[in-house]
Amino acid sequence: MNGETYPLTTAGAGSDTGLDSNPDQNTGRYSFTTPATGENSGEPGQADMPTIDAGYTPPEPQMPVTGTDGALTLVGLAAGLVLAGMVLAMLRRRTPA
């Protein structure tokens, strides 16, 4: 959904088989046998096995990127040192001997 991957919940978790998730987390598949009667309704609310379902969990939130890249920090530090050196050189020229 929106480019996010929602992992399946654990199959068979909990004591209520009607509320648990059925598909295997690794494959996303669930194997079952249709009833011997051959009546396999596909109509809403008429499923032969209404407890077959799949639960999904939202993806874990990604931590925001903070700070800066190390190389960028070094460039900024070097630029600051050059600027400080220029200021000191200008101040020395203005100071009478």
C-alpha cells in the first residue's frame, strides 16, 4: 500500500482459530481442501470456510535521518578554518607594529 510492505501476522497465533491469521508468513500461502459436497460458494458472506483470513501489520516506522554526512561536515570545518585564517590575516595587517 503506497509502496509500503505490510508483513503477514503469525499464522495460528492465539487460541481462537476464527481470529488468527492463516497464511504462512514466508510464502503468503494457505492450503485447504474444499468440502466433499462440492458446494464452494464465492458469494460474499457465503464462504465455505469463513475463518480463513490473513492479518497484516503496518510496517515499522523508519527513523528520520538527522545530522549531516561526515564528508559534508569536514568540508564545512575546513571552510570555517580558512575563513578564520583570512580574518586573522586581515586583523594582523591592520594592527600597527
